[in-house]
Amino acid sequence: MNEPFRDPELPLADRIADLQGRLSLAEKVALLHQYQAPVERLGVGPFRTGTEALHGLAWLGPATVFPQAVGLASTWDPELVRRVGEATSDEVLAFHHKDPAGAGRNVWAPVVNPLRDPRWGRNEEGYSEDPWLTGVMAVAYASGLRGSDPRVLKTAPTLKHFLGYNNETDRCTTSSDLPPRVLHEYELPAYRPALESGAAVAVMPSYNLVNGRPAHLSPLINDVLRAWAPDDVLVVSDAYAPGNLTGLQAYHDDPAEAYAHAIKAGLDSFTQDDERTEAVLGHIRDALERGLLTEADVDAAVRHALSIRFRLGEFDPATPYDDVTEAVVNCPEHQALAREAARRSIVLLENDGILPLAGVTKIAVIGQLGDTLMEDWYSGTLPYAVTARAGLAERCETVFCEAVDRITLTAESGHVVADPGGGPLGLTAEAGTAEGLFDLFDWGGGSYALRAAATGRYVSVDDSGTLVNDQPGPNGWEVRQTFRLEDRPRGTLALRHISTGRYVGLAADPGAGPGAAVPDGTASAALPDGAALRLVDDADAAVWLTAETVVSGAESAAALAAAADVAVVVVGDHPLVNGRETEDRLDLALPAAQEAVVAAVRAANPRTVMVISSGYPMTWSERDLPAVLWSSHGGQEYGHALAEVLFGDADPEGRLTQTWYRSACELPDLLDYDIIAADATYQYYRGTPLYPFGHGLSYTDFDHRDLTAEVADGRITVSATVANTGPRPGTEVVQLYTHQQRSRVKQPLRRLRDFAKLRLEPGESTVVRWTLDVADLAFWDVTRNRFAVEDASHKIMVGRSARDIRLCATVHVTGEHIPPRDALAAPIPAVDHDEYDAVAFTDASRVSGDAVRSTAEGAWILFRGVDFGSGAAACAIEATSTEGGVVTLRLGDPLYGPVLGTVPVPRAGRYDLPRLVGGVEGARGVQDLYVVFENAGITVSRLAFGSAENG
């Protein structure tokens, strides 16, 4: 075929235009779904978006599993992260070449949501609570995924999830309130670098709403994201999110209207109804027929979709990546990289000198995570697993104890037993059988799992609601293997199934009611006395169980530890339990049973090392521990990496990318996204953390000296000397922070600007140099709706963490003096206030614009330094209220300040924002203006003032 679109020598835009011009409207519409239909008459094949590749290829079979994303970022090594992305893209291509339909080349990674709150169920998927560091790691990983060829993409990386997405609780219906400064200084900067550099070429909006508008309809997609990127950006929906627009969110009345809005807002690909495309395409065709969409709207989306396919080389005769084969999957080079990444991600939190281990001949490896590796929802399938026990066993003698309680469960009518064949759990009158023993796993947050001792399989619930023991552990999208233990009278308990919320009761068979007898010949009759356990709806029908501990996990662990040279207790979370996609955490505490094991082991053996493997920061009460290490779930080579760090083959290189709080009580509300007002993240947090952002110890010592900082030609140059003053080679992550000392607005206490990762021999020193653009010190000025650099002094801080600052200097930056707001020059958007109380951000219209809505009587917003000139005579407010109300304007104080005037707000529709005019008295000169909402439910979008001269 000689069509111009197949000619790689032609400009990309011409090739896209040629193919697009050959398509009928129906064919173009068919490209707007995740499963793009082939156009056989043109020789254009099918295409599918969405291959999961967060920390290795996922969901398609065994492939190299690297540490979780938060662990990769903990290396503070962008080049290493880039190499992991490159290896992952190799394996994506290998699977694609084997099965093009099953493994597409549009990969849904990386996740760039800043990790604002560690209770977020998907914390392990992100990189850092700092947006700049998140951006650095996103560029690195996405660069590896996209490949090094300047013209042809290896894979097409997708940033997710845009925007303000840090809660799973009611994630499809909650709105993330993002004031302008939080939006521009915290949220958006995480997305910009990967798009601006061209490392990422696609974006996925998030499930939530932002300022009252579904993220999939955000005007920021077209107005901001696409303006950053040098080429077309493909925007793909999250799975089943388009259906929420008329479903859970009820933002539009019918799908045609909703889908038309989404396409106009920038959505190019609908991930809806899996491969069943007809419903989605039918709604789009309906929108076209009703005039809600034009063919030009469809053309814009199609161009974005085709652009990615062209840049992947789909229509070229050959690409640089055609020779990638299955040989790369889990190849020795990728195994070595997985080991390196896991090793460099480990963070040494505490060490009294016990590490690195020396003269050790026998180690007790203890804990629920001591001899297992976990897969999270976006992990690949482990091709093999080097556990902590296995890795340490290669170095010296090891003994192992899982340290979980072994229990029996007894009801009035008998003892709970497991079917040796993995079938239903039931009751027997006979006590003491092996089938009646269960291991109890505490995963925190009140989540427990039971494993049948006789079979080694976990208790689960099948489709009929019957309890069976046939699973290798908690697994799947709908985890059916976890229970809550609810207290009942006389020391008994009831089991409540977490996934369904139902209770464990008794039934003769899956179709019988609770408590029915088991007749001979039923499937349950294989159990000695019958009655199977199954779920019931009514708590009163739950069977009351008595749990008796037969073997104490803590006592067994202590006995084992006492006979060893060193005890290594491996604790942490299960990635699918107590926090995961669809489920946030209530707290950060180490599970109580695991903490009891740590305490018992520490008492039995003073040489105890606690190793935490988790996807989020944790807390614990045992403070007298000789050494504590943390890593994310580290992938297939975790055990080797851990052994190398414990024995000192390598210096611990990891550094924390999040603040570790002492308690979840120190965190603001999960849905409070205003990090500035809430004093959240390391930038604003005023308390003393358990471990600060950037923390991580070495096995050697470093000296920092000779700081210089100068400002010239719009740049700040900083230098410092770092020396290894200890006896061993070591790795230091030198971190550069700044703080603006005086400002019109509340400034971060500290903000990461750059870092340097150094590997120094004993006695070696080096000079670190950084250069910052003065423009990078800008903050979002709400008075003029743009970034501004103030004329101010800035503290330059160099240290080992955000709280371990070793060197300081002050420089003066010449910048602007922000003038008062001119009240008479232009309307003032309500969202551009300086402070607020009891207001929420909301959408001024369905398409664009933000407003504020009072959530309580007496709510207010403050505008500092409003210049009324020689006097204002009237105020016009664009406002509405579903119940009616009054807005009062006051000066200086929301309760006692002089009243300028009042504006009644009549009852009106949600998006009816009429211009309401009221008189103003005493408004002259520069004043602090409070807009007070006397009633809840009042929405205000703008204020405008008129002088006495112009009315």
C-alpha cells in the first residue's frame, strides 16, 4: 500500500491527517473506546489502551517484579528508576509481540498523585508527598517506558490519576477541594515535568470530583495539560468512570449528554463496559445526532488517539524495537536490576550499632512476612520469590517462626473444622482433631485472616456464601479471605466477613437457612457432624464462637529468638488488606499481634532487628529497638537485597519520601486536600515526626561544610562540601531546601529544591553544586491569578533530611511587591480568597469556573488588602442559594467588623448565579474584606464593586 499515512518520512501531522481523512464518521467514532475497532478496508488493525506496568508488567503472567513505586522512589536515584522503566517496557514489548491483543503498548503508569496522606489505600502506587520529587521520578520511569528513540515510542506511558485523588473512601462521589495555591503549587506540578519533557504521552483522569466537577470533565485537561505537552496527549478514562457521570455522580441526566461533555472536555478514549463497545459508541452517535457533539469534536479526539499509534510505529514498515523477544522476560539482567532496586530502596530508620551484622552464626527469622513475598493489585506475577528467610539462609544458619497464634474455634454445637479437601468448614462434636486448628493472621485495622493448619489453605467465602478453605491467601479484586472479630457475651466472638459485611452463621447446605440440620448424603456430611458455616445477613443469626489459643505466636517467637545470635522480625502490611484500591486505612499502627511479637522477641533477645515491609508509613509503641529498617514490598529479589544490607555488603541507600507521623491523629481529615491550611506534609507540618521526609541512616558518617549561596542573573548557585568521615564506604543523599522568610502569604516551612546522591570512600570528599532559577521560588498569587516571585529573603538549607539540616545561609531575592487588590478595577473571583472558614469549593457551571459554597451559618472568606480607593458605593455579587439567604460584607473581622452592606440571595437553581446588587457604606482605602455567609448553602462565584462616580 502506498498511502501517505504509511510513509515514515512525512511529517507526523500530515500522516495523521491523511489517515483521518480516509475514515468515515462511524469509523472515527469507533476509535473512541478502549478497544478501538479495526478498519479492515485500510489495513488498520485493532488497538487497545491499558496495560498495567506500575513496577513491572502486571496481570499477564510471570514477569520481573520490581519494588513498589514508593520503594523505587525511596532510592532517590532517577537513573535507576529509568532503568526499571526500560526493563519493564522490554517485557511489555515481549508480551505484545507474542499476543498483540492481550498486551497493548499504551501502558497505564506511572502514578503521580502526590502522597498527601499515608492513609490513602493506594499509597504504595505513588512516589512521594513532595510534588517536585514525584515529578522527577515520573520523568525517570516514563522515560524508560517510552524508550530512547527520539521518533518512535517503545511504549506510550500514561500519567494517572488526574486530579486531587488521595482517598478511596467514596472515591466516585467525594469532591477534592483544591484552592488555587494548592492546585498550582502542589497538585499540578507533579504532572507537568513528564508531560513537558515528552516522557509521558497520555493521561488518565481520576474517579473523584474536583471542586464539585467530575475530574473527567475538568477544563484543566485541555487548558493546562495539553498546553504543557510538545505533542498530542491521549486522555483515557479510568475503568467504568464514564458511567459514573450519569450514575453515582449524577452530573448529567443521560449518557449522550455526559459523553459529549467528556469528549469536549478532552476525553479521547472511553474505558467503559470492557470490550463491549456498542453501548458507549451508541451514546456518542446519539450525541452527534442530537447536536450535542460535532464531527470536529470527534476529529480532535481521534487525532489524539491516532497520534499515539503513529508514534508507536504501528504504521511504519519497521521500528527499533521489533527484535525484542520473550528472552527478555525475567532475564538475568532484569533479575539483577530487581535485586539492585530492592537493595537501594531499603531505608535504615534506627541503628544503635548492631548493624551491619558481624560475627553472626545463627539468625532467628520471625514474623508473618518473614518467609513470604506479597503481590499487590498492580504487581506482576512473581516468577520466583526470595523471601527474607531465604535470603538470610544463604548467609548463615537460620531458624524460622511465623509467629502467629494457632487457635481453635468452638460453638455451642461443636468445634469448627476444615475439610481436608479444601471444601466447606463445618462443625464436629469431636475435639482435638488436626482439622480444627487455625492460624490467625492479624493484618491491622481489625482485619484478620484464618488459615487451616491441616491444609495450609486460607478460609474464604465461595459464590454461594459458604466458608471454604481453598485459597493461598488474601487475593483478588474482591478479597474474600478477611474477617473482623466482633465481641459477643461471655468472651465469645462473631466473625464478620469484611468484603460483604455479612456474618458467619450455620447452614446445612448453601441453600438452607441458618441452623438447619445436615442430612446424610449431602456434601457437608463428609465433615464429621455436618453443619456447614456460611454467611447470613442478620447479626443475630451469627454463630457465637469461642477462640482458644493452642500455640502463642509471641511465645514461640520469643523462645526461638532466645537461642539465636540475632533476631530479625519481619513485620508489615498485606497490600490487599487494611488499605488498597477501594479501601483507605483508619490508622497507621503496626498490627497489634505483630507488635506483641516484636515486644516479646525484644525481651527475649536484646539483639533484635525490626524489618518493616509495607506500602505506607507505620507507627508502633516499642521504642527500644536496636535497629529498624523499612522498605516497600520489594519484589522477587527482596530477600537477597535485605541480606546484603543487613550484613553490610552495601550501605543502606534508601531515604523516606514521606513524613512518618507519630500517630494518625496528627493528620487532618482524609478529605482535607488543603495542605496549606491544614499544615500537612513536610512542607507545612509543625509537629515532630516519628521520622522526617528524607530520613535514612548510613553505616558511616558524613560531614557537611563550606556552604555558599549566591544570587546573580536570575539564578541561585549553591555549593557545599560533603565528606565521608567514617570507616566504611557509604552513600549520602544531600538534600537542598529553601524557605521564604517573609511573604504576603503563608509559605512552606521547608521545600525540597534538589538533591545529590553521593557514593564516597572513607576520607573522600566532594563539592556538590546546585543551580536554581529564581523563577522556581514563585508562588501562586491569588490577587492576580499568576505565579509571582516576591522581593524577600530566602533561607538556603542543606541537610540529611527535612529536619536534619546541617548548613544554612540566607540570600535576598529581588522580586515583586504584591500590591493590594484593586476592588474597582475588575471583579474578584470568590475562589481567590486568602483564608476561609466553613466553605467548600464547587463548580460555578458544569463546563468551567469555580465558586465557593457555605457549609454552615457564619461561614466566611477573607480577601486581604483590598483597595477601595476613594470609596465604593455598591457591590454586585454573583450568587445563588437553593434555600435563600444573606451575604454580609465586613471589614477586619468576620464577627465584629464594621458592616459595609448586605446582599440578599434569593432562592434559585444550582447554576443560576444572578448578579445581585447591594449598597456599600464606608468602603475606602485598603481594608481586609470578609464575605460572611449568614446561611449554609449559599454559592458565590464573583464580587464586583462600583465607585460613587461610576455607580
